Amino acid sequence: MSKIPKAFTDSAKRRVYGRRLGRPMGQTRQAAIDDILPKLTLVEDDVAVERTLNPQSLFAKPQDIVLEIGFGNGEHLKAMMEQKPNRNYIGAEPFINGMSAFLKSIADMPHNNIRVWMDDAVTMVRAFNDESLSAIYILNPDPWPKSKHHKRRIVRHETLIEYHRALKAGGDLIMATDVDDLAEWMVTETMNHGGFEWQAERSKDWQTIPSDWFITTRYAAKGEAAGRKETYLLFKKVLN
Ligand SMILES: C[S@@+](CC[C@H](N)C(=O)[O-])C[C@H]1O[C@@H](n2cnc3c(N)ncnc32)[C@H](O)[C@@H]1O
């Protein structure tokens, strides 16, 4: 079993469904958790009170803030940092193996524009001030296929209220999934919210990888190899 960092508290465990700990980590990954995570992580106090955290205060340079929720091993987050270095990034991923893989992968990159949260993304977004994010990415969220588990989905009415509040006017909510039922659910929930405008005009728009997409994650590539098609869902915040 990997050494568990202090940030991994009992209260944190209760907020997230599913796996938090996985296979034992190698030395470099453990070192990333021990040495890099403490420098980049938000702390419990940052997110303790709703709507009180200006996420810009986490960074030295004021610039657009992009949040990725459930980044897995962080390939997409890292690709954004490489391809658009003049933005600030926040990544949320509760699974320690994913967090350690991401931190290891960015060990030699600049760290001034990246902050992370190894816990439930919604708890963190709730703490953000209104209109503080330029974009939110949610790629291949856990599908929770059983009806009794739909309330665990990371894209649902209650969480969309928080994503909408935290986004700037005109900000992007960018989602993808290779689970058809979930794609339908995400479109329905997001449209029903009323504060997002779907950018798609024809089916080709959600069936084709957008031209400015940063990278195909290993997860998406595996799905494609198994015959599943990724659906790309691009929304913009409008006022409701
Ligand atoms: C199916 S994986 C997809 C990973 C990655 N986005 C990709 O496309 O390769 C879903 C991820 O969401 C994370 N996740 C689950 N619940 C979460 C929550 N409440 N907040 C943030 N991330 C969460 C999981 O740990 C997992 O890494």
C-alpha cells in the first residue's frame, strides 16, 4: 500500500465514490506525491467555505484559469500546459495513482501556473467565487450506469449549478464521453439547466474531434480500439 499523504483525510474519503487508492506506487511516483504535491495542492482551508476563494489568488500571474475535473493520469492537462502555457490550470483528481502519474509527468515543467486538488472537484468548485474560471473540462467521467447511482454522476443538475456559477460569462464547459447513454444524459442535464448554449449545429459537430482538441487520452484511445466512439460536447455559459 502506498504511503498516504496528510491531505488524504477521512472527511475527504467520504466525498468521493469509487477507488481512491490503487496499486502500490513506484519510487518516483511516491516522490512526486511527497515532494511536488505539497507545493501545488490547495488545502482543506482553501475550500472550507463556499464562494470565498478567488482561484486567481493561487497563482502569481493573473491569466485565464482552466479547470480539468477527473484528469485521470493527466495526459490532457499536461498537453494543455504544453500547448497553451499562458493560462493558469487547476486539476482535480481524487485517485492517488492518477495524481502521482500526472505530477511525475510534469516534474520538469514550470509549476507556477498549475495547482491541484486530490479530492472531490465539486467541493472545490463550490468554494470558488462567481465568474472565476474561463473553462471547465470533464473528459470521460465515470458513467455510473445503474439508475440508483445516477446521483453520483459528476455532471448532473446540482453540479451544473456550481460549474455555471464559477464560469465567466462566455466561458466554456467542454465534455466528452464514449458512453452513449451518458452523452445523452449530459446533454439533457446541461440543456435543462438553461444557462448553457450548446455549440453543436449538426451531428458531425459532436461526432468529430474538434480541430483544437489537445490530445486523445489513453482512456479515449482504448475505447476507440474497443469500437466505442467518443462524443464531444461543447457548451458556453450564457446568462439564465
Ligand atoms: C473514467 S476516468 C477518465 C480519466 C480522464 N479524464 C481520461 O479521459 O482519461 C474518470 C476520472 O474521474 C475521476 N473522478 C471521479 N469522481 C471524481 C470527483 N468527484 N472529482 C474529481 N474527479 C473525480 C476518477 O478518479 C477518474 O480518474
